[in-house]
Amino acid sequence: MTLEINLPDSIDMSQKEVITALAAQLYHVGKLSLGQAADVAGYSKATFMDLLGEYGVSIFNHPVDDLDNDFKNAGRYHS
């Protein structure tokens, strides 16, 4: 999907900052996974995780059940 947004000149943000803010918000509301949001913003997952705090978004915004499943899945790959 391509999206064009016309913002007033008074918005003191670069295009990259606007895209990152949008990706962070979409991650926050659960519309994008961490990896998808990082790709949209053009960053690695690690860098995007570091940037989330600047946008008031926690990397731990998923239900506890999801975390439990992640731990179970991670255990399968760790010997």
C-alpha cells in the first residue's frame, strides 16, 4: 500500500521521523509485528526497539499469553 500524507510545514519532523512514528503507533495498536514495523520504518529490529521509547511505545505491549507462547517456542530452539 502506498500512502500520501500532506502535513503542514509547521510540523518539525523529517519524512523518516513521520514514517517511524507511524510504524511505532501501528506496532503499539497491534496492526504490525515488531519486524514488520521495523521494515516499514527502514530499521533493523534492534534499532527500531531502541527507538520505540522515543515514541512512548513499549516493546512489551502484547498479551501475557503471547509471551508464554514465545517462551515455549524459544525453548524448542535452545538446548
